Amino acid sequence: MTDWDLTPKRVADSHVTLTQMMEVTDANVGGTVHGGAIMRLVDTAAGLAAIRHAGGLCVTVAIDEMTFLEPVHIGDVLVLKASVTDAGRTSVEVGVRVDALDPISGGSRHANSAYLVFVAVDEHGVPRPVPPLIVESEKEKRRQREASLRRQARLAHKAAVKAAREAEAAEAPGAAEDV
């Protein structure tokens, strides 16, 4: 077993900026950038921030929120800014802001925001501890409080679904399995 460095880290230590120009291959049938192309970039930026915080491999386990605010066009340059918003025992939440820049006019618009959860894993894919997060500014403290609310909602939803499935299974044994 590896001894992991669990020295607390600042939010700034996890900050990642990813920049990507959107091309024709990123287009959907409507002529704008496909949401899936943006989702992939969001996951990449968030994963890098999680890895920086954890000091090793992290895997995506949940997307708590992803909000598409403005369409992204071919030729726009996406600037994704990601950083850890909270850290648990083996997991971290990462917030990502996506801005779409028009490289000709210089105009910028907030196109997407997302919150993803990652679990740090060891060389065998087993969850392992992550360092605590040091929050310094009022903005970082607010983001951590909001991350805690998302975690509570995620866990409550998981418990409610489990309870509903158990109740259903008790009423109708042998019912078809869900995904």
C-alpha cells in the first residue's frame, strides 16, 4: 500500500485552465457545438483539477449539475476553469466554469457551469484518501457550503431510490431488474 501525501491543499493548488477552439467536428445537427463535446472537455478539466488535489488518479463518479447557459458556436474558443470546491475522505467535488470567447471580437460569454464528483483510486482501482481542502476566501467558503448541500442532496436521493426499490421488491418479488 502506498503512503499518500495527505497534507492539506489550498483551492488554488487544484486550479486548472483548459482552452480549446471549437471546430466543425464538434458541431451538432443544429449547427452549434454538441453538448457532448462540451461535457467531455468539462470532465477533462475537472479530472485534472481532482488529480492535482489528490496527487494521483481520480475517476468520475457523478455529475451533480451541468447547466448549458449559452450556445457555443464553431470557431468559439472555450476557456474552462476548474478547481476543487470540497474534499471528503476519498472524494472531491470540482466546479467548472466554461466561457466561450469570440476570437475575432474578443467578446466573452458564460456558456456552461458544472459540478462533478471524483473518487481518488490507488493502483488497484480501490478508493484511497485525499488531502483535506483549505478554503481561504469568502467565495471559496461559499462554494464549499454549496458543495456540501449538493452532497447531502445526492446522498438523500440515493437513499430514497434504494428505499423505494426495496419496498417494491418486497411487494413484488422477482420483478424485473432495473439498470
